[in-house]
Amino acid sequence: MVENVIWPAYIDAALTRRKGRRVPRDDAVEEPTVEEIAKAVQQVGYDAVVERDKTYPREWEQRGRVLVKGAEDSTKNDLVQAVAAYVAILRD
């Protein structure tokens, strides 16, 4: 089973691409949480496991990460794009 990892930094609008953001700034959201990301992953149709005690290697603060299980049928980039879109929808 393939596991993809989604860090909050991937969709954080406050970060630059060099600091870890993977989506265009227009699609990113301010300060995403692992709970929002997990809900978005479930909306996309995959299982999510939240690990709160993890720290993204380029950051100092511990924000956690989300493991996505069962996403063999999509690329990581497509998955991150979809999650960012759903987090923005959940906030509206």
C-alpha cells in the first residue's frame, strides 16, 4: 500500500516555494492545520492518519503531518492540489 505524506507547509500561503509550498499561492491557504488537511483528504476519497508529533524538516515549529493511505491511483502533485482546493472550500 502506498502512503503519501502531506505536510501543512505544502499548502501554506505564507511560505515560498523554496520553504516548502507546493501549490500556487492563489490555491494555498493561510496556516492550514492537520485536521483541515485530514478532512480534505477524506473528501477526496482516501484514508487519512494524523501524526501531530512530527516536524517538517524546513520548519522549527511542530505542526504535524497527514499520511494518506490508498492513493495509488493519483500522483502526489495531483493529491496536494486537490487537498489544497478542498481546504479552501472547507474554510468558506
